[in-house]
Amino acid sequence: MIQATNISKSFGPLKVLRDVDLSVESGEVISIVGASGAGKTTLLQILGTLDLPDAGNLRIGGVSTSGMSRNALSAFRNANLGFVFQFHRLLPEFSAVENVMMPAWIAGHSPKACMPKAEALLKELGLSKRMQHNPSELSGGEQQRVAVARALMNAPKVLLADEPSGNLDSENADRLHDLFFDLRERTGQTIVLVTHNEALAQRADRTLRMEDGRFL
């Protein structure tokens, strides 16, 4: 599902990624761990086409992202990749269900067409009574579940999560972790997790440790 080869990235004189290779199978859950500054988030951003490598190649679902225009990358990302961040990044002026529908709206679907799926996702995640609530009216755990539903709205090939439970208490973190693995069991979702949470990392099919821009 993911094939990254010789990925390198520098910011000025600072080399953040050094010829990184990564292969992830369809339906696999991998975790990437390491100290702050090791390059984990930069790699995740490149895998998500949010940033471009200085060198190397990336293929997702058999499609090479090299040479794509900005607009083509944006369309590819919206159709194939879902993101969950440490902070939910929900739009405060929109309800939970409207936030979930956002990727489908960006893809050009009408609210009428995408509302049933958004509602179904929120019901699956235990938020059937919270659909019309704005983010400020939701708990931290509920906000993150809305963010997961939003990430799944366009049925992405890959779900990328950067410290997804880093802003949650232990109880809500455990529930979110269970959700990721339940998704994999039910849908075969491919998931890449960047985390400092060792309990989450150990549940993955593989744990990869980064140090100084390389996998150990």
C-alpha cells in the first residue's frame, strides 16, 4: 500500500530524514516511535503528501506521487488519505456531522449526497446523539472520534495518525486506540501511527524506531 524509497528531507543545514525506506502492506498497522526531533512527524507529512521530500520516491496504492502538481496532489490526498492529529482541528463554526462531511464537500459532493454516510460514521463511533453539537460542546474524546470519522469520510486507502491520543486522558486514549484496531479488523484499514505512547505502539503489527532521521 505504501512504498517509500530513499526519502530525504532537510530544513536548511539540518538533515531531518536520511534516505528512509518504508514499505507498508495493505491492512497493516505500523507504529513509528522515537524521541522528539527524530523525524517521525516529517516522515508522516511526506507520506501524507502534505510536504515533499528533497529526494526519494513515494508510491501509495501503486500510484507514484512524484511530479504531481499541487492541485493533483491535493485531489489525490483528499481521495486516498485520512488524517488524525493530536489536536482534532475541527472547524468550530460547524457541527460534528458537518465537520465529518467536509472532505466529501471538498471532493464536490452535495450535502444531501454525503449526509447519510457522515451520520452512519458518527453512529458507528458512538456519537449518534452528538451530531448537531459544535466542537466546543463535545468532550476531548468525542472531538477526536469526530476527527476519526472525518478522516474516514472518503474511504481512504491509508489512515495517518500523528500522536492521536496525546491530548487525551488515559481512559479516552484507550478507547481511541481500540477504535483504530477495530477499524482494521472490520475494514482492513491500513494505518500508520506516530506515537510516544508505548502501549499503543506495542499493539501495532510492527513498531519502527526512528533516530536522527533513520530507522534503527
